[in-house]
Amino acid sequence: MAVTKGRFDLSGGDLALDLANTRSSRPTPEPREDLRAYEDLVAWGLEAGAIDASEAAALRAQAARRPRAARAALARARDVREAVFEVFSAVAGAREIPQPALDRVNAALPEALARLRVETTGASAAWRWTESDHLDRVTWPAVRAAALLLTAPGLAHVRECAARDCAWLFLDTSRNGTRRWCDMAVCGNREKARRFQRRTRRSRA
């Protein structure tokens, strides 16, 4: 089931897949870009849980002070996103993972992991990201998530939406493992309507 919060439809089931899905309708001549500005990247990160509200505020302030650097960070985020999509689209299609795309994910990984720390509060400990106002901060958790998913048993559950104009990625957690749509209420119903229209046209021919 899709989890919709604000502007972004987070139906991937994994942070890396949700990042990949910020470009929509990839099979069509004019895919939709959801990360048009750095502010869009921050908004996605906040909704997806990659950053919290205080980090979002810090990043917006940093971007306002350094607009050129923010545009460069957005370009890097898009490049990582495309690499993540290429890698997991290949996985979903049972194809060999393209090495150039995997190389781009691996190139982003050291920067992300170098900012990850274990910090304690009393008797408990948790992972924390440092440099909360670094303009690449939004993508670090998604890069880590991509590496974790690639090496996890859940990799076998990565699917690509069967709708001909979608190609969103998602984790199939259905009981029988036969889920075909990123969101049954959207792509599933649309494809059912198309099949019905085709059957109706054939019956009238």
C-alpha cells in the first residue's frame, strides 16, 4: 500500500527506491521530474524520513546562502538517483546489474558512511548523521539504504511497476509475492481500465 505524505508518494517500501521514484513516467517521452529545485530535494527528504525538521531548516538556510552549491548538490542527488534506478531496475528485471551504475553508487558510499556515527543517550545508542547542514545530507541515508538493500535477502523482492507508463520500483511484501503495481489504487486501476476498454473495443468490432 502506498504511503502518501504531502507532495510525494512513498510507495517504494525502501528509502533508496523512494529516491529512485522521484522521477516518474520514465517509459514515456517526457518523464516527470519531481526534484526540480534543491527545495524539492529537502521536501522529499523530510517526507521520506531521510532528514528531520531541524535538518531541513538548516539545509534551506545553507542553500539560500550558497545557491550555486545547492544546485550542484541537486545535480549530484539526481545522478545518484539515476544510478540507483538503473541498479534496481536491473535487479527487478533479473538482468545483470550495470557496472557503471553500481560504480556511481559505490562512489557516493564513502562520503555518506564517513558521516555516520553511533551516539549514545543515557544507556541507549543509535545511528546519527553528522554535518546536518551539508548540502548532500539528504542523499546520504538513501545511498546507505541502497547498499544495504543490495546485500540483503529482501533484494529478491524488488519489483518494477508493470504499468507501461510508470516503471516505479517497490518491494513486494505481498503474501504470494505476485504484486505487479507500485500502487493498486493508481497504476493497477488504470491498467484494469485500459484492459476493459480494449475488450470493449474488440467486442464492438
